[in-house]
Amino acid sequence: MPGISRWRRASRRLVPVLAAGGLLAAAACTTGDGAEPGGDGGPVRVSVWAWYPEFAGVVEAFNASHTDVQVDWTNVGTGPDQYAKLKTAFEAGTGAPDVAMVEFQQIPTFVVLDALADMGQYGANEDEHLYAEWAWSQATDGDAVHAIPVDGGPMALMYRKDLFEQHQIPVPTTWAEYAEAAVKIKAADPNAYVASFGSDGGWINGLMWQAGCRPYGYSPAEGRERVTIALTGPECRKVFDLHGDLVQRGLMAQDPFFTADATAALDSGKYWTWAAAGWTPGYVAGSLTRTAGRWAVAPMPQWTAGGDEQGDWGGSTFTVTKQAKNPGAATTVARELFGTSEAAWDVGLNKAFLHPLVTDVAADPAFIGKSHDFFGGQKVNEIFVPVSEKLGDFQFTPFQDFVFGELNDRSAEAMAGERPWSTVLEETQKNVVAHAEQQGFTVTQ
């Protein structure tokens, strides 16, 4: 659906959220006390910025079930648009909401700006057992709780089942088989491609994650001014070696994701696969009308036969800003807008098509066993849910928007023939390290 597609574009280059004097020069804001009644004796009003699809129903459910706290919701724009407004408010020391929807990769940026309240001080650590371990790890740092997870994007391979069967091409289980399938697809239809290299930083990051690449390291608790950048290791390089080779050989297209042309290509037989995410069913079901029922989902190809490595593309959280007038009440909102609310997740699963990071919600037989007409009745969550359960630890930098922008731009140069694919990660590494050092970080490579 269109809201999902806009949401996931946040992996493009974002408006920088650096404070005027450098990333590490941001000043802390003061916070209020715990939950208290509103000034007129009524419920505490908590402002929320979020762009979730169908979010109005989630807010209505929360307000109907709470008498002491009420949510005032505003959609100020998706991803980069909201982050730009947050950055302005953080620099000004006023104007930020009490609670803000923030994607996982953006959390360290706002942490280093000292813009997020520690919800652990208001009981949020009690929720650790509710969430997928990898998601809780990305939302926290030691005992500090910077965010409450909501949804994720575990990756799997979406493919045209009818075309693979018609041409008797085995569905690839390894990346070597994927490359072989690309050759067979081109032989079967000279106008078709195995997929498109979409130059999307979040998608590229998910592929590297699945390859065992861990290119970033950052923990304010261990060292606020220290960051690790390691983009040139063999686990990272093999992703670009394989995909770059497919692009150069004309077996993989070069069209950006989430455009009208990309949708038409998926719906016409131009692309036979897409390494997609757990939110995919909601996006494609409303977009690909000609080929509905002809697609299926398979586990991601592995780099080693019999392997079980997984990656994630996308995901978001609720954070409490340090400008919150009542951080205790704001924490209640962040924890309970979704949390274990059946009413909220009814909207989240059936209207917004989120992939839940609350383990009990994800493990619900009704969710796992839900069949999708678009996928010919396949119960695709039987594939996506185990992926999320198996995801290992992964960290982001305090300037991930810059990193994603570099990955996108250097990949675009390679696709245009302006640089060898073998130099994409090397150049990205050099530029990211220089950027980090300019912001005052000590970089380990």
C-alpha cells in the first residue's frame, strides 16, 4: 500500500540531523516529573508524531482504554520529513512532541544528540521479555531504554511462482543458485530480470546483515565518542561482488524501488524475484493487481548451502523526547500504544500490515496461519516469523542516514559505469570515516 512504500523510503539519504556545532555538541534538554494529572485536573495530554498507516484507529483504541492519559496525534511527514522537523525542534530546545515514531537506524543519531529520554527510569525495562531479542537490543543500551519496538522487516524471497514453474527453474536456496537462476530467466525472456538493484540503503543493509556482515558498532554506554566502521570485510564485499556482477552482465535491472515504474515492472513479469520484507504483503497486495495470486515467498537464499542466516529491512519504534512535559505519562503512551493491545494490533496487522515485534503477537496462530490471496493462499508469515526470531545482534551508527546515502550514491555510480563495483564499499568506508571524524568521533576500522 502507498503508506508502506513511503514509510520504507527512509533508507534514502535523510536530511542531516546534526546539531549546528557538530553531532557531539548538542545540549541536553530538561525533563519533567513522572505522570501527573493535567493542569485542569483532567487527563494528561501526550503529543505524538507518527506516520504509521491506519494509525488513527490505534490512537482511538488507546484513548478509549485510558482515562488518565490521552494522545494527541499529528502526522508531520514520513521518515526524513519528520526527522528534519525533530532536528529543528531539538536544536531550538522547543517544539518537539512528547513521543515520536523513530526507525531503528535513527535511534543512535537522536541518542548522541541527547534528545531522547531514558524510559528505563519509568518502568520500561519491565517490557524486555515482550519483544524479539534483536529489536530490544537495538532499542536499548545497557539499562537505558531509548525506544519501544513496534514492527520490523524480516527478509525473505518473493518470487513469481508461475514463471519459475512454467520454465522449470528451481527456486534458489543459495546465492550461487540465485545467480544461475538469473541466467535462466534471461534465456527464457530477454526482457526479464531476476530482480532490480534498487539503490536503497536499508535494503542493501539488510542484504549485508543476512550475509553475516556487521559493519557498524556504537554503544554510548561504552563510549559516547567511539564508533566502529568496518564496511570492507569479506562478508560485506560478497554482497556487492554478486549483485554487481549480475548488474554488469545485464541480469539484474537498475530501477529504484517504490516508484510507479517499479510497481509496473513487478506486475508485468519484468522482475521475477524481490528480496523483500515482512511488511511486503501489505505493500504488494494493493499495488500488483495483474499478477495477484501468482507470487509466492521462499526463505532467503543462503551464502552457504544449508545455512540459516537472516536479515532485516526496516522497522520502527516509539521514543520519548527530552522535551516531554511529563516523561512518565509519555512513557506509558510509548509502551502501550501498541504493546500487547489487542485492539491496536488488530489495526496494525489487518489494516496497516505491520510485522509485529511483540513475540506473543507474532507467534499467534491467527497471524502465522493467515493466508494471503495475493500469494495464492500461501501462509507467508510461516516464513517471515522465524526469520525475525533468528535475527542476531546488529548495531547502527549515530549518522546512519549519511551511511545509507553513501551506499546509495556509490552504488549508483557503479551502475552508471563511473566506478568499479569493487570500489563501492572502499569509497563508502573512506567517506563515512571522514564524516565521523569531522563530527568528533574516534573511529575504529
